Amino acid sequence: MAEKCTLCPVQCGADRKDGRGYCGANDKIQVAKYGLHPYEEPCISFKNGSGTIFFSGCALRCVFCQNYEISHGRAGEEIDEKRLAAIFAELEELGAENINLVTAAHYVPQLLRAFRLHRPKIPVVWNTHSYEKTETLRAIDPYIDIYLPDLKYFSPKISARYTGRADYFEIASAAVAFMAKRPCDVRGGKMFTGCIVRHLVLPLCVNDSIALMRWFISLASGAYFSLMGQYTPCGNIGQYPELNRRVTPREYKKAEDFLLSSGYEHIFLQALNAADERYIPDFSDKTDTLF
């Protein structure tokens, strides 16, 4: 990684010892914020909240990202592996249900070193946009209990418009197929191992959502599917007027009806009142908590 980074599908080849990769990261871990997250899927947040660590930088960079300030910027604190291992332990002490690593693929070498310093006794969640190489996933896989991939786009035209990556589905579908193989263990309403594939319905993109769900169902993997309606206009969407509104009830219902009619059983649905800025983490230094 350090001399010629090829961790992600962009394969920018950056020397991250002397500079930054396409993802915005150098060879130091950068954490924007961490804490207990009460608003993940119920089996993830469960009773005490998910011990969530938001990493700075991103290889996908969706224009509408709700975490735009950390995915496109350099918000956060640079730390070493020892400090990251201490954060794992701190979240465990706070009673976190799991350790939730959000957009961390560009720090896999550092994470491996941190896990050798402290292996959490609670489940570890890999929370990703899915634009990942399966080789990188295999490297971190021994330390992951739960996969929480976001499968965003089916159409190359849509992914190219909003991320500049026409190959998103080609790459992400292989990554999700790998992650969806993780056997599910849900007891008493809490997930201990497994995979939940998330999909956010976007304005004017319901047909793309349906095509994506049809592909997912064809996997017959046993993974859960979470259909989200929480899209809130964020990020840098000035040149994308279609994104400057929330998803309508009609749009979400069309996607929901398809999913329900498919007969797929392991699903999560979301009320549209979740499309509220109150549920977007606060990455400022005004508070020590996420919300």
C-alpha cells in the first residue's frame, strides 16, 4: 500500500507515505468520529447502540453523500494503530453491541495491525459502499463477523453520473456476493454474524432499484435486505437538480411492493420520516456524541 496503493478498484497507485490516494487518505489512519449509533438496523444497534467508527476518506465519493464532509474532505484526527485498538476497547467498555467500521477499506493494512493489538470480544461490522476488491475483503475477512454493504446502483449510467464510476455494479456485485455468503446468526433480536445488504432508493431511480433487487434475490444467499427510504439532499448536488428532493411515498412504495411480492423473507423496510437531518451524524467538535 505505502509505495503504490492498489487496495481499491480505482488502483490509483499513489505513494501514501508521501501523499494521498484518490480516496484522500495517506498512510495514517484518520477517524472523523466514533460513538454509540442508535439508528442502524434494529439487530445491529439492538439495545445499547452500535459502536461506530467513521473513517475519513472514500474511494467512491457519491455526490449526494450524507457524510460528505468526511468522505470528500479531510475532517477528523490522524491516529495510529495503537490508538485505534484503544478505541475498540473504549467502545466495548461503553457497552457497544458491536464494533462498526464505516468506510474503512482504504485502511485495511492498519486495521489488521490494530486487530492484532486488540481483538474485540463483541461482533465486528464491516460497513461499506461495496466498491471494493474481493482480494482486500479476503484480507480483512477473518476479523469480520457481520457485513453491512450498501449496494447503490445497478445502471452504469447512473453510477457514472453520481460517482464517476461506470463499473460500480460490476465491482460491487462481486463484493456483495462474497459478503452475502456469511451465515446469519440472529438470536433474541441481535445479529452476531451475517450480512445485511442495504439499498437506498434515490429520486427517479426506482426502476434501477428494482433491477438491483432482482439481481440480489437471484443470489439466494440467505442474507438480509434493507430497503432504505432515508435519502436527504446533501453533499454537492448543485448540478444534479433531480437529487434536490426527498424520495416520494409513491417511489418508495413501488420498490417496496416489488420486494414484498418477490417472497423474499429476510427484509427490513424503513419509514420515510427517517429522511431527516436529525439522523445524520454530527461530525463537528460541538459534541462528543454522534447525534
